[in-house]
Amino acid sequence: MILSFELTMPNVGSWNGKWSGQGRCYAIVKNMGWSQKANKHCQELIENSPHLYDFGDGWSAKVSVRAVDAAEARKVRKVSQGFCGYDWMVQSLSLWGDIKTKKERWAGVEVVNVEEPEVTPCDTNL
């Protein structure tokens, strides 16, 4: 299934309350695959759309997800201005179905029984 991930900023924490990218198309079109598992994941992304992310500083992002055919995918790619450096949001949605940074995803995960060997910076006996 081909999905279009489209970015907007519904809450803007700038001094003038405006986002410089307002009115532009920020989208990533991604072929998610055609297997039964991929289609199920895509349907969940579409059903749970839009996906919101709060930056905690007055700004928030909204990623809307929709299925597109090949012709619509070409049109979206043509008009898209990229994804403003927030490609990681699409990767997070694609892999896990929600938007979280790596730090947020691993918060609370405890690593146990990890012993690091004593090594000097120039030890050649490794």
C-alpha cells in the first residue's frame, strides 16, 4: 500500500503565532509493501490519523496519513516541499505506529547485567 504522510503544525509557539511553512505541502510518500501484515499496519495508521506530537514548548506537529494510488503519489511528490527535517516522525510511524523520539521510546527501559570490560583507550589486545 502506498501512503502519504502530510505534516502540519496546528499549535505554533512562535512570537507572532505563525509558522513560516503554513500553506505549503510537506509530505512523504512511502510504499509500505503489499503483504497482509503491511496492509494491516497501514490500515491502523490511517484509522488512527492524524498522529500528533507535542514538542513541549508550545509547538505541536500533526501528521495525517492517507492511502494514495500511484498517480496521486506522483502528484504529492511533485508538490511536496520535503518534511522540514521531521522525517523521523514518518520513520517512527512506519516502524511502531506512533510518534516518539529515540529518547522517548527508550525511556524507562532498564538495561541489566551489562558488564563492560576494562579497556585502556589504546589497548591493542582486543
